[in-house]
Amino acid sequence: MRYVVSRIRLIGQGDDVALTALQKANREFLAPWEPLRPEKYFSLAGQRADIEAALARHKNGDSVPLVILDEHGDVAGRITLSGIVRGAFQSCSVGYWLAKNQTGKGLATQAVIAAVQLAFTELELHRVQAETLPHNTRSEHVLARAGFEQFGLAPRFLKIAGRWQDHLMFQRLNDIG
């Protein structure tokens, strides 16, 4: 499968330098929305290891790790379809981040829409789920523009910024077929 839809494409080992630069430059900006990361994560070796692990999960059919591209085709962030479950469930979760200087341009919305289309067409999934911190209104707006509906609240769902935090739950169901 070749994942190039709009502003997203499958991550590759060649993205290590760009992602290292983005992670270093956006460390403080992303910190409130991310798990605590070891110092090595922000190095070239750390990003190479992260990409390698993501591609291994992809090879196993568990996820689709993608990069988000800006208007020039440069890496601007990441988006991942993860936790792919087959059988009667046919579902996954989507998570994403963008560099601070790329926010407010509609790029996250375009990437989420493209990833959902990939999930529904190429992967033939029935449902895509997303979670946000209750105070992450920008991400809520991205999900709403991408056709997601809120369906619940998960108490202490993920350990973000060093503590277990509640998350709003969103989903989009496949209306394609």
C-alpha cells in the first residue's frame, strides 16, 4: 500500500532529521499534550528508534504511522492510526501533532480528514476514535471539522504531562460503505 493522501504520507527512516528538528523546536509547545519523554527521544537516535518502532507496528498491521506535510511538502508533524483492531470491531484511534508554526492553517484538519479517508477506504475500517484533553479546544475543533462526534468522557485515560488526565472521547463512523 502507498499512503499519500493530500497532506499525509507513510513515515520513513529519511524523516528522522526533520522530525528531530521539529521535536527539539516544539518541545515546550507539545509538552502539555504529550507523555513525558526521555531526553534521548529528542535526539536523532531517539527519532530513528521511534520511526523504526512505528514501522514495525505498521508491518504487523497494528498502526499506520504517517507524517503531515506542509504546503511545500516538508514534514510539519505526525499523524498515526493506531490500535487497529479487526474482526467484529474494525476500529482504530487517531492521534496527531503539528509544529507550532504550522497551526491555525487548516493543516491538522486536512490531515485528519485524509487519515480518516485512508482508514475507511484502504483499511476498510468501520470506526475511528480520537481523544483530547478537555482543555484542548483547538483539537476539539479540528475533530469537529473532520466530522467527529463526542460520545463520552474517559476519567484518567492517559498519562499526559506526567499525570493521569481525563479525556473527551470522539468518534467518526464509516458512512462510505
